[in-house]
Amino acid sequence: MENISAANSRTSSDFIRDIITKDLKTDKWGGRVATRFPPEPNGYLHIGHAKSICLNFGVAAEFNGVCHLRFDDTNPVKEETEYIESIEEDVRWLGFDWGRHLYFASDYFGQMYEWAVQLVKDGKAYVCDLTPDEIREYRGTLTEPGKESPYRNRSIEENLDLFTRMRAGEFPDGSRTLRAKIDMTSPNLNMRDPIMYRILHAAHPHTGDMWCIYPMYDWAHGLEDSIEKITHSICTLEFEDHRPLYDWFLDALGVYHPQQIEFARLNLTYTVMSKRRLLELVREKLVRGWDDPRMPTVSGLRRRGYTPESIRNFCAAIGVAKADSTVDVSMLEHSVREDLNKIARRVMAVLRPIRVVIENYPEDKTEELEAVNNPEDPGAGTRKVPFSKVLYIEQEDFIENPPKDFFRLAPGREVRLRYAYFIKCNDVIKDDNGNVIELRCTYDPETLGGKAPDGRKVKATIHWLSAAHAIEGEVRLYDYLFTKENPDDVVEGGDWKSNLNPGSLEVLSSARLEPSLAGAKPGDRFQFERLGYFCVDKDSSDEKLVFNRTVTLRDTWARIQKAACKK
């Protein structure tokens, strides 16, 4: 695992780093910086979580502090060990290490219960018998105050008795709750006697059957931070309205009180970032699982071929803001292109092959031509690529009746083969249905290396493979999972799933690959020359390689930035 040091986690300043810098200068927290990344183990992490991971672990490293990985496992119905393991794997893969600071909210259930009892004894919490629907009705609206529960003024002794019996399992699910006694007329709905505990007879993946009442997130959140002596509790913007409640609970208990700070969550075009929706895609088999390369999950991006460096660089580039906005997904793609351009070995692959016979090339001859592994990295060296009489080229590199602006291969036209010779198309072979199945060409043996002795020029260079040496593979071409930038932009009566892209995956089962790819392992990344960046998928076997297209070579974001600079 790669550990991110303070040096390479440092980024430009933002309002959160400004707050931490000021706190260190005033010795507010005794010179400490302690942050936490607190995922709920009810799904896989996505790119939005990656932003939070990079922020929390990043500022901790930058200011010589610590960052805790804490699982907010307060809802046993939705939580699974699989999710816990996947989250740990994703955080490690992104390059971060929590060291000994791995915690679970369930570790603190006993202390939380004792603190709840304290609030009951202080007259600041009560057991309520209203049903969930009645609680919602009594809560009021943004324009109308709520009304008090008829159980709000129970005696402390009765509340203690009922809460103890709730803990003992005497009552059925949903029959009673423990609520904080705050203000049913507060303009902030979160302060209108929020629920602290609900009854739920369900086994917990971490505590088993020890508990039948479980804390609500708003009650647990601040207590966890307090117990762990967090200094800066960095949350996404939707928790801003919850901050008064965070403060109220800690002040009412008189315990250590961290500072909650909110930042804008990440929104991406052509993407949904709701775990509920992502789970829906998985359960309805609209994708091939949480790690489907079309998913915005960290595991999906990893399987698709993204690097941890590219995701960290992306998160640094978009920065930290106070206001919500939507980031163009092309900016994320630009980040992975920049990284892969530096590290990915170049190879040739033909995705939709058409057969080419070089009629004047010797029947039994094979040449080993030299090809560059990565022009961005001189130390990557070169490799040998076999060349013979029968080749494969891309179908799209030939048109029988080309338009004026088509410069690749056509009858009577000459092109350059990458690292090889000029070839000229002389004849076209078709099947009974009129489909082109073979091209008959000649080559100029004096043009090895791409230059003609007589100085003649060609307007195109195309890639190729020797048919006798190419290996067969499967290539999966991924596009955006949704057809609209905003998947919620639907016609009346529709829903977000109506914008799913039916062409988000194209499988090419008869692609041809350069023989140097034999032995490539899942996770290996390459640039297929002229085609894009590709990664070996975990479905690969000794019999057949499977590649996922990570991203195309076209860089939309770079062009957008270039155009903006010109303006």
C-alpha cells in the first residue's frame, strides 16, 4: 500500500485548511489535528466519498495530525461485513492508512446508552409512544411549528423505567422511541424533539444480539467525535442544518466538543451519487455489480483502470468549496488520461479486424520491428512487434468510397503502417452479401520506418497486427451510464432510470491483440495506440484476455480549458 505523506498530499489552501491553520496558531486544540472519515457500511464507496477521504486524510497528513477510519454502523438492517471489507480496501487502494485508528460506532453503544440515561435524568429526553407517522405529523413543516407529543411531559422516573425496558427488549419494533426534549417550535426541523433511539430487534454485524435499541445518526455522530477527541469534524453540506443539534447534544452532556465544518459534496455530470440509487442499480441487475466499470464506485473505477493517483489529483484539482456545484465528468477523465499517459505502456490492438494480404511480401517471412513502449518515458525502452504477409487493421481505417476528408486506406490509396511500411490497397474482396472481408495490398520495402526515399508523403498512419501472431481477446467499451448530464432531468411521469444509456456497454468478443500482451494480469494498464487506455479485467483467464476501456484518447476537458484560455 502506498502511504500519502504530508509533502505529496499538500494542495492549495481552502477555507477548511484556513480554519485549521488559525486553530493551530491559537493553540485551540493544544496543537492537535484529528479528523475522521466515517462511512456507513451500507454500500460501496463512490467518487464522492473519495473526495472526503482525500480531504480528511489529506489535511491530517498535511498538518501532522491523524485521521480515523470509523464505521458509523448504527443501522444493522442495511449493514454488511462485505461493505466494511470493501471500504477498507478502497481507502487503502487510494493510498491512505489509518494505522491503529480503526473504530466502530458500535464500540461506543454502551457509553451512548449511559449518556442517554443522563439526559433522561436531566429531564432533557423522554420516551415517546407516537407512531412514526404520528411523529411526522406532529413535527410540523418549514412554515408551521410542530406540536408537542402527549408523552413529552412524562416524569423522569417513568421515562427511566420505560427506557430501561426498551433496552431489555420488552417492546416490539417501532412501538416506542427515545426523543430529545428541545423545542417543537424551532425554525430548524432537526431541533424539534429529534429521535435518539428506536427499537429494532435485529442482529448487528459487529455486536450480534447484544442490543435491540439502536442510536440514530444525529445522536451518535457527535458522541463518536467526542469520544475519539476529534478536533475538526468535516462533513458534507447537507449536515449544516444538523450542526445545531450536534452542538446541543454535546453541550447538554457537558463533554468534549469538536468543531463541525461543512463542505460541498461532489456532484458529477452523467452520474448518480446516491448510495440508495447505486444499490438499486445493483439489486435490479441494471449493472453487473458494485464494481461494474460503469459505476462511480471506487471499486468500479479501479476495475475500469483508474489509478489512485488520478483520483487524488482530481480531488485536489476540484478543490473544497462551501457551495454545491456540479463538476464535468470530463475533468475526471482528463485526470486519468494525464496519469496514464505517463505510465501506460503502448501496444497495438485491433478491435474490429479486417484482413489485409500484402501480395508482394514473401510468404514465409516474418520481421521483428521495433516499437516504442512509451514516448513520455524514455526509460520504458522498446519492444519487438512481428510483421508478416497477412495483417489485421481496423475496419474503420478502410472505406471503399471515401468522403473528401477521409485520409486512411481506400482503393488506390497509400497509408503508413505504424513502425512499418507504406502499403497501397489494390483490390477489395467481398462476401456473398457484399461485405468487405479482405483487402489485397502491396507494400514498398523501401519505406521501413515510415519514410519514402523518393520523398512522397502519405496523409495517415494506421495501426495493425500480424494475423499469424495476434492473440484473440475480448474488449469491453464503456460509455456513460446515463444519456443526460443530469439523470434527474426526466419527462413527466418518468424517473431517473429512464435516462439509463442502453449503449453504455459494447462487448467486442473477437478483438486481436499484440502478442506482447500474453501474460498480462488483471489490473495491468495499457494504451492501445490510436484507441484509448485499457485495463485487464478480472474476468480474464489463461484462455482469453478481457480488457476494459478506461478512457478514450480524446480529452474534452483539455480542449475546454484551452478554449477558455483563448477567451
